[in-house]
Amino acid sequence: MNNLFPNVQWETIWAATSETLYMTGVAVAATFVLGLILGLLLFLTSKGNIWENKIANTVISAFVNIFRSIPFIILIILLIPFTKLIVGTILGANAALPALIIGAAPFYARMVEIALREIDKGVIEAAKAMGATTAQIIWKVLIPESLPALISGITVTAIALVGYTAMAGVVGAGGLGNLAYLEGFQRNHNDVTFVATVLILVIVFIIQFIGDFVTSKIDKR
Amino acid sequence: MITLEHVTKVYPSNRGEVTAVNDVSLHIQEGEIFGIIGYSGAGKSSLIRLLNGLEKPTKGNVIVAGRNIANIKGKELRQARQEIGMIFQHFNLLWSRTVRENIAFPLEIAGVPKEERLKRVDELIQLVGLEGREHAYPSQLSGGQKQRVGIARALANNPKVLLCDEATSALDPQTTDSILDLLVDINKRLGLTIVLITHEMHVIRKICDRVAVMENGKIVEEGEVLHVFRQPQQTITKRFVQQITEPEETKETIAHLLQQYSTGKVVQLTFVGEAAEQPLMTKLIRQFQLNINILQGKISQTHHGSYGVLFIHMDGSDEDIERALAFIRQQQVEVEVVTNE
Ligand SMILES: Nc1ncnc2c1ncn2[C@@H]1O[C@H](COP(=O)(O)OP(=O)(O)O)[C@@H](O)[C@H]1O
Ligand SMILES: [Mg+2]
């Protein structure tokens, strides 16, 4: 092992891996919640829906589109003052979180909106005809009926987030990306870059596997 | 139970306004099965959706079980809706829930405690005959079974009124009949008022007490089913009645027969109620010097007795034919001499 990867310090690797997992995990959770809220708002305020409101819809839609279009690496830089304000530093795993979440949530919000639009209008109407409140429609109809699409959407988003953490690593956020850049690239230790890359791939495959499994398990259509 | 007073529904649209329901007044009694028939686009769905406030009328009052649906909203409207069940052409079940969970859904909405919910669901599953399929998902059910779930779900909160929007239009004829039988059964057992809309006269014939015919947003004819069948006034009503009394090919057959029979008369007899069960033909042959030939006929059962149409050819002296026709009229049978126009 040590002959094959002379420059790899396994403790450092595991520390970096757990940092990547931490950043991805927290960002995915926050993105799921925030994206779901934004997606629901986009859907509910659109034409013909419960909270139909053209102005609100246009504003949310513009916000989502703008943040979705900014390249992630630029978003990190733009958000430095904001990050400093709420995290107190621009280094380390926690400092990457604001940019990760703000970059991914609008992306996921659009997927949520598309998933909700796929729901049969008749089912929503049936719930209304039974006297359901808006909250009941959201919790008992919209979310359960779109759940497979919501899960496969968050899977795609989570994989994108693993990539984002690597990018954030280059500008000081820690994790496997940071390791590959500092230890691997800058010091020309190709074995470190290689191990970091393999680990990122493994994480991506595991996420994809879990996502596919859960989606197929809950889809009763 | 349901009263509509000068109800109008106008939809705004890009190409001007669409008047889907135009000044409709109706009264539907408690416990009756009331059918509304019309072609696609007549405004039937708009009308039925006014009854549970899924649409608000542009003008007029919609009074259901003592509440004016037209001007209540929020909590009061939601409560009113729990007393009005609805079933749909495409069932509108939640695919993510099993049969049991779908039926429990309106009970959850109404805030029924869990234990009571489970008991009620069991009752409903029995009522609609879905024992053994409780844990199936909608995707594993046939159309008829899905509609049974729809019916159970609509009845869960013991509504006073059941609205059916083309509830059998997506089903094959046999399944349609079994669902219609179930609706009649429920109507009798629970004393539920049922309003159904359809474009199939067969549905009206089979279960309705009264019928309204809708065209271009207006009710153009209304009355007891047998009465409307016997004496349809409007052209559109006649066409609907023909849907079930005259098979497609009748007209052609009759035209052909008229050419064939150079003497005598081809007569269309329309029987309603008890008249349909009398041995009229036997009496005719015994009492008059006539040759009688049955050309084509059909008897259908309605909710209130039978209804039939018979085409016969009578041959004999003009005098005898006239006397026979007069005799038939006395038997409360509608007679129409068919001629070649
Ligand atoms: N939400 C709506 N917005 C605009 N027009 C509508 C809407 N719903 C129905 N209509 C129009 O109203 C008319 C009656 O439709 P509908 O009530 O669905 O008739 P039916 O159920 O008898 O087919 C049609 O011309 C239809 O296009
Ligand atoms: Mg319709």
C-alpha cells in the first residue's frame, strides 16, 4: 500500500473524506428543505393554482433563475462577505455551506416545481372537493404524490453538490477537493490526487445507488 | 336538497368570455337520483362543480343542504364540502396510497381519530365490495375497482349528496352496469341524493328518477325519465332517446322495409311502464283481420318500469288498420305510422 501510494497519509485522507461527507450531507439536507419550499411556492403561485399570484411568482422565479445561472465558483467569491458575516470565517467546511446551499437550492427548486406540475390536477381537485386545507393538500397530496421525482431530483442535486464541495475545496473549504488540490496538484503528488478522485467517485456512486433504490421502492405507479 | 336559482357561470378567456352555464334554475329533491345529460362542452361539468364550490357562479344562488355554496368560503366551505361527496371520470385516486389509505384520506381531512377511521374504512370496503383488495395500490386495480374506491372515499364522511362527473364514462359496458347498480344500492340504503352527469342515455335510463337535458349551458328539457322517454320535446332529447331505443341501423332497415311492403302500413309503437308488459300483439291478431309482422323491437328497463319500441308491419283492409290503430292508442301506447319522407 505504502509503495503504491508513497505520499498518501491515510489519516489525512479520512479526515478529508469525512469533511466532504459533512459538507455534502448538511448542504443536501438544507437544499432539500429550502428547495422544497421554493419549489412549492413556485408551483402554488403559478397560474391556476391555490395561491395564484403573478407578482410573487415572477419574483421567486427571477430569484431562482439568477442564482441558478451564476457559475458556482463565481458564486463562492460573490458570497465571501455574506459568508464572513454569518460563519465568521471563509475557511473550513462550514464556510463552504452558504455557497453550497445557495447554489444548489434554486437548482433543486426548479426540479421540485417540475415534479409538482406532473401531479394529476384531478387528484388535487379531489382533495379540495373533500374539504382539504392548503396545508393538508401540501402534506398529504403534493409531497407524497411527487415523492419519487423529489427523491430522484435530490439525488441529482446531491451528486452536483459533491462536485461543488470539491470546487469549494480549491478555495479553502477543506475536504477531498482541497486535499487533491493542495497535496496532490500543488506538490505534484499524483497518488494523492488519484486516491481523492476515487473516493469522490465512490461517494457519487453510493449516492446514486441509494437514490435509485429509494425511488424505485416508493414508486407505486 | 339542492336548489339552483338563475345560476350563470362565465369563464374569462383570451378569445372573449365563455358562458358555460347560462341562467339555470333547478330543484333536486332529497333522496332522488338526478341525471344531467348533454354532449361534450354543454356545460355539465361546470354545473356539477358549482354544487361543491369548485367553481363559483358568476350570478345566482347554489343552495345545497341548506347552505348557499355561492357565498361561503374558507372553513365553512370546507365543512360544506365534507357533506358533498364527489366521484370522477378518471377516479382521481392517490397512487401513493393503498385502497385502505385512499378511503381513509377524507377521514384524515375531517380529523376523525385513528381508531374510528379504521373501523369506518372496513365498513366502506364492505359496502363497495372490495374485500381482499385493501392493500392493493390503485395501479394494481381494474377501472371498476378504482371507481369503487372512489365511491367508498366519497361516502366516507357520510355525505348528504353524491356528485358523479361522468363516473362511468371510462368504463366498459359491463363494469358500467355494476357501478350503476352499486349507486342505486347506495341510494336506497343510505337515502343519499345523487346528481350525475353523463353523455350516455343508457346511464340515465338505468338509474335516474329525473333527467335534465343540457345544451349550450342551458337546461332545455327536464322531467321524469319515463315521461321524457315517452314524449321527448326537443330535437336533442329525441336524439338522446334514440341512442338507446333505436339501434343504429334501424332507420336504414325501416326505409328498406317500406320499399318492400307495397301494401299495409309500417307502424312504430312506443310502450311505457305497464303497457310494455301487455300481450298487445296477441290481442291485435285475435281481434282484427290483419297480418302482423314484427320487424324490429327493443325493450329497455328504466329505474321506474320498462320502456320499449317496436316496429311492426300491418297488412289488411284500410278500415281494419284504422280500427287497430285506434285500439292500440287506447292501450296507452304511442303510435306513429312510419312513412317514406
Ligand atoms: N376553467 C375553464 N376556463 C375556461 N373555459 C372553460 C373552463 N372550464 C370549462 N370551460 C368551457 O366551458 C364550456 C363547458 O365546459 P364543461 O362544463 O366542461 O362541459 P361538459 O362537461 O358538458 O363537457 C366549454 O366550452 C369549455 O371549454
Ligand atoms: Mg365534462
